[in-house]
Amino acid sequence: MERPKRELFMDKHRPASFAALDFNHDVNTFLQSLAHSDTIPHLIIEGTRGSGKRTRLGLFLQEKFSKYGPWHVKSTQITLEIPGKSETVPVYVSMSPYHYQIDP
């Protein structure tokens, strides 16, 4: 008997397209047009917790790079030493073959 795939509630019900998002339609339009352009600038996406940053980034990457085949995001944690101080800072990095996402 095959075990059911476990999925977080958020991931299971995450919107699958820009059309399914209910707010910030101007941001959705901008990201869609950027996904279909030839050049992409470096992007810094900021906003309050729960505002849809990760969802919009995932939809942007899917729209831009899905034609190249399946891609998977790998998450890892690295620690940085601050010069002149004795403390280290954890930094979370998510990456695929097409992007790096840094969450300090």
C-alpha cells in the first residue's frame, strides 16, 4: 500500500497561477510581463509577512523557466561570521538552477 504524499496545508492550497491571486494585480501584471521579456534585472522582493512574496516568486519562476523542464528548489542554511564581532548569523538560502533566494 502506497503512503499518501504529505504536504503542508499552505503548499497544497497555494495558487497555481497569477490569475488565482486576489490582490496586487499591478504586481502580478509586472511579473508576468517580466517573465516574457528577454532580460531580467536583479530583483529584491519585500513586503510584510503573508503578503504573497514566495508565492509570486514561485509563479514568476514557473512562468519564466517551465519551458526548460522541471526544476526543484533546494533549501539550505549557511552561517556568516561578522567581521570584528564574535557572533555568527544564520542565513537561509533557497536555490534552483535559475535563482537564488536569500532570507536573512
